Amino acid sequence: MKIIIAPDSFKESISAEVAAHAVKQGFHAIFPDATYLCLPIADGGEGTVDALIAAIGGEHVTLEVSGPLNKPVMATYGLLHQGKTAVIEMAAASGLMLVAPKQRNPMLASSFGTGQLIKDALDKGVTQIILGIGGSATVDGGVGMLQALGAIFYDAQNQQLGLGGEILNKIAYIDVSGLDPRLKDCDIEVACDVDNPLVGERGAAAIFGPQKGATAEMVATLEQGLNQLADVIESTVGIDYRHLAGGGAAGGISVAAAAFMKANLKPGIEIVVQAVNLEKEMIDTDLVIVGEGSMDGQTAGGKAPIGIAKVAAKHQVPVIALSGVLGKGVEALHQEGIDAFFSIVPRLCSLEEALSEGAANLQQAAYNVAKVLQLGQQLKNR
């Protein structure tokens, strides 16, 4: 029997790698002769680098870059496939968690550090970049990232502009002649799990600005600035990116990547599934175990367990989900390829206890599920 164990992280409790190991331990106690393939999974957000390195091997690269507010931070990305693929999390260099709550201000925050990570990866000879853009502190339209990669932004007086969302309204033209030429030969995929456009009621400023510290006045200014940026991009490359699905993610960085780096926007779980070669591994698999901290009706909207389940369904492989919390509407997941789901919490307890005991609870839940499967086999053979 071959079992694929492909959990996401149980947020604030255990990483995807620890979760996979806990499930394996539980199952191995009942099925010691089974073949286990642990593929820790993430959907392109925080944890993607660690999950992919744990799943398929690779190395971490750490360097000093400019943080969201232009202060030095140490940021890490991953190299996979013998150094040919870089996995970069925007949050590592330009993330909201790098800024104290009282200092969060998208008028000042820049994606420059993310561009520095991309440049370092290019220096190391990568030919593919997976860019996860969750958790950013910025609404700068990706301008900072492009500046780090050699683009120059000017105002109407031919003065070079600085960093942050506050410059968007001042952009008159973009000089991309100095943009890193290696980008042309690099396949760039942006892990984007929202379809919000760059501007408008569902745009980067209106929806995500307040989460990053923007006041109502800042939102209005940023909205005007993103429209200005879109005008200048259209005059530069001949395409209006205002309504690109996903263009509003991470403060508009996906628009900059699409317009000037020929990047493709894809759901994060699709990118990860391809990176771990899940389709091939599924061919001779008998059972798949997925999991994450909380599952409910919203999980059906492209979360990691559903991405795994869809691949399993193509090969008619059953899927069992283990979760800390099973919320409202979780029954809908049966239509998405999840055959059975179980909560790992064994008793009434505080949230703090549940989070601290995540690995032990997951291992015990996996053991119990495996025991039931063993009983089913025994009944079948009677």
C-alpha cells in the first residue's frame, strides 16, 4: 500500500513538515509495511519555501535586503531542482509581519526587498522563479521590486522617484532600459489566490490597504496612484492591466510582474502541485492524507487540501482530511474530492492547549484513522 501524506501547516501550531511526520508516525504504527511519501504542502503563502524544500529537497539562501520600511532585514528564499528554481516568499522581505502594528503605512512601505531576492536568485543562475505574494505590507504596485531590478521611475520634472506607495501619483514615465535582462530568459510564476483587480471597489487599495495600515484618506490617495501607474504602464507596454484578475494582490505587485517580467499568475496550490510532481506520484497511490488547521465551506475556494484532492480524484484515489477545526459548511468538501474528514482535537480544551498539542493530537488522530481502516480490511476478509 502506498500512502501520500500531503498536509498544509496547522497555523500557529505546527509546520507542514511536522504535520506530515506526525501523520506518518500514526499510520506506521498500524501499517508498518506501507510505503509512505511525505509531501508537505503550502499554497504559495508563508511556509511555501520550507514546505517545498522538505518535500523535494533543496537549500535555503539567506541575505540582507531592504525591508518594507527601508530598514535592513534578513530574508530567506529557497533553491530547488539543482539550483535551477528559486522559491521566493514576498513576506520574507516585504511582509506585514516585519512591521510593528503602529508603524504600518502603505504610503511608505516598498517591495524593493522582494526585488533584491529576485536579483540574488538570478545571480545564482536560476531559470525559474516561483513568487509567493501573500502577507505583504505594501501597496506600491510592485514599483519597489522593479526599482531593485533596474527600472527607474520619473516624475513630470524628470526627477527620479523614491520608494513607497506615496510616489505612485507622481509617476510620469518609466525607464525600463536598465531592467535586468536575465528576466527575459526566466520563467516566472506568481502564486496568486485572489482575483481582485488592481483598482476599483475590489482593488488593491480598497480591499487590502486597510489591512496594511491605510486610513480612508490613504486608500483614496493610493487608488488614484494605482490608476496613475496603470496609465503609465499602458503607455509603456500597450496593455491596460487595471482589471487583470489577481492584479490587486499584494498591493499590485502581480501587475508589475505581468507587465515587465512576463510572469504568469496561477493559483498557488497549482504551482506547488506541479513543483512536487504530484501527478506522477499519484499514479500508483492507494490513499492520500491531507490536512490543515481549520477546514470549513471556504476551504473549497482553492485551499491546499482541495488542490491535492482534485489531483487524487483524477486517479480515483480516496482522500482523508485531518483538521484541528471542522467549521460550518465543511460537508461541501465531499463534492470537492474529500472522502472523509476528522477533527484531531480529542477533548474540550483551550485554544492554547490545542495549538501546543497539535503534533501529538495529529499523530493520535492518524493512528485512530489507520486503526479503523485496518478493522475495515479485517471485516472485508471475514
